[in-house]
Amino acid sequence: MKIYITGLPSGYDVEHLVRLFYPMAPLTLTPPAEGEDHLWASCGPEGLAVTVQEQGRGRTVTAPLPAPGDGMSPEFALASLAYGLLRAWTGLRPPWGKMTGVRPVRLIHDKRAAGWREEDIDRLFLERFDCSQEKYRMARAIADLQEPILRRGAEPKAYSLYIGIPFCPSRCSYCSFVSCNLDRDRKLVQPYVDCLCRELEAIRAEAERAGLRLQTVYIGGGTPTSLSAAQLRQLMGAVRANFPLEGLDEYTVEAGRPDCTDAEKLAVIKEYGATRISINPQSFSDEVLARIGRRHTAQDILDCYAAARAAGHSDINMDLIAGLPGDTVEGFAHSLRTAIGLDPENITVHTLTLKRASRIVMEDQEDNAYADVAAMLERCSLLPAAGYRPYYLYRQKNTLQNLENVGWSKPGKEGYYNIYIMEEVQTILSAGAGGSTKLVDAAGHRMQRIFNFKYPNEYIQRFDEVLERKKGVAAFYDHDLGT
């Protein structure tokens, strides 16, 4: 199925809406050939038209252009027309309806801030976007829970610090992040950590100049525990030397993989002030773990979790992924029950996303029998019964069955950083390769980004430029204050 769009300056909404029904369908700039499977959406002075042709059958629907003042752009009207046609054509109803955005909870916050009545927000989701009652209820409950947390995150000059470690012991088949394989790039790790510590000094200086106040720290990746214990001590020592940790709301370190996380590293993480860690099984099936490229077993995860508790870690998150190649609905339910049985403070349930840079997509693994991920996510009904409630939610393009990623937590154990970065209420200062610093003004109306170089070798070789770019932090706040 190819996508062909004419008559619009941007066909973004139509393109991504079609992919709700035909994931990974390519956009083409040339008219489809006769007999070729395609969706053709057009906007012109005479009106809107959408044609679908598939396996020798076809159908066309038309509509007039939206009237001025009805609050609907031609782009959204054409997308809506395509949505109605494809719902009837395929017999599918995407659970989030016409929504292609990644932040449905943010939309609720924005509409409330703009003074919308709750019933008007209801109609926006349920009628205009055709969102299912179940998904909207979850998004609205999350928005309600987040409101007091967001008020704290939006305090003037509050910020979070993200530190990226782009190294892993092996690359998972679904991953598209910038991450270097330790077997190949181990020689880069120490120079990278040395630069990272220097960048933290520069960030501290810029934050002090701008009068910023640190709320949360997050060390992510990649896999931060792919560093040696000495390198982890060096890095976390630099964090402790440069930033006030006593008053932090949260300090998270991803200790995600048991094949590189041991008792010594867990002790270092605890000693240097982390208050929250992630141990991410993704699955408790040895067969699924091997298939996605993990070099550990389900028992290794259980042992790592026990070691983390023994080291004194009292706030642990565990990630699971629904829809992994070779998994089944019952297999995912087993993984979920196993995670619940360990009683971590957080369980985050992701839905597999087919990212173009991932090995799954690049190798076109047709033998990957993706199970019914909607049925998998239905098993998340086990979580409320075990004392968990959803506290943050986001969506991604090309996610199986147009589903979502949800963080679940015990009451009072919500991951603040996850909420702050997803709802974009505060500045995030980012260190490391691929880092994206996001600057937010006091009113939350102006944003600016500062990007680090993407790959570790370029980050190391051009580190002076990284430091020079960081000067934009204080400059942003100077402008914000009118000084």
C-alpha cells in the first residue's frame, strides 16, 4: 500500500493517519501505477477526495471543503475523510481514533489551561477524534493524577538533568537509539566518560548563571551499567560534586540489563545518591529474550532484582514490551504476573514500535509473528488489582495496532522525570552524545533546543563545540528575563 497526497502544502496528518491502518506504508511523490495498491488523497477547489485501491478492488469518497469558521483545516478534514473510508474498508477501529499525536495527556492539560470545560474536552476526544471510551478514560485519569506533580515541575527556574550513556553489551532487535556495542567500541568508553564529566561541570556553571534549581536527575542510555564500576563511580562522583543532591525529588539510574549489572555497580549507584533505578526485563521468556538479542536469561533478571533489593534500592521500575517477536498473549501475561510478583514500585508497559532504524525493520523479518498486542494490553487489568495505577502515557509512530506506552506505579512512587519530559513543563539540560537540551521559559510559552553531536566518537572529537553550545543555556534565560 502506497500513500499519494495532492493539493496540500503538508500531508502529514493524512500520511500518518493512513499508517494507523497500514503501518510502514511509504509516501510516494509519483502517481500510483494502474492496479497498484494505494491510497490517493486530494484537496482542490472542487473539494476533497480519497480513493483506496487494494487487490483489484477500490472505493472513492468525496466531501466539500470545510466552511470558514468551522474550526477544521483542510488537512484535518481530508484526514478525517480518509479515516472514515479506511474504517469501513478494513473493518478496523484504531483505539485512539484519528489521533496521531504522541501526547494525548498533554492535550488534556493544554485544553484545561485554556479554560475548556470538561464536557468540551470529552467531545474533542470521543467525537472529533473518535477515541475509544477506554483510552480516553485512562488519559483523563492520568491527567488528573499528574496535575499536582506538574505544578511542582512548572515552578520558576526548575529543571531536570539527563545524562546519556550510549553503550550496550548487545543491541536489541527493536532498538533504534544511538548505542554502541561494547565488544566493538570499548575503547571509546573512558574518553567518553571523561568528556561527560567535563560537560557536567559546564552545565552546572550555566545553571548557576541562569539561577536554575535542580529537581530530578536521570542517567539513561543505552545502558548506564555498561560502564565499569570505576567509571560509574567517576561519573556519579562528578554529579555529586557539581549538583546539590540533598533536595532532589528524584535521582534515577537505568540499571536495565542483568548481563552488565552486578552487586558492585548496584552498590555504587546506591552510595552515590540514586533514589530510583530501572531493571528492565522486557520479557521473562528465555526464547523471546534470545530472539531480540539479549544475552541473559529470565533467571538473571530475578537474580539482579534480588541483588538490587539487597543493596538497599527501595524504588525500582521494571519495563515490559508487548508484541515482541515470538511472544504470545499468554507469554506476555506470564511476564506481567512475574513482574507483579516481584512487587517493584513501578512497572512500565511499552507496546512494540517498528522503528525504521531497528534491526526488525531493516532486516524485514517476515517470520516475526506479532501477537495480538491489544489482547496483551488487556492483561494490564492485573495491575490495578495489585495496587498500581497509571501515571504517565505516551504514544509513538508505527506502534503496533496504534497502541500506547504506560507507566504504572504504586501511589506516591510516580517517576517525576518521566512526567516532566513528556508533558514539557520544565527545562531539561542534557549531557552526552545525542543529548537534546530543551529550554522552557517561566511561562512555558517559549522553547528552544540545543543539540549535542549524535555519535560518541564525534562527541569526543568535537567536544569543544559541545561546550560552546552549552553557553546557550544562560543566554536563553538572559533573553527570557529581558537582560
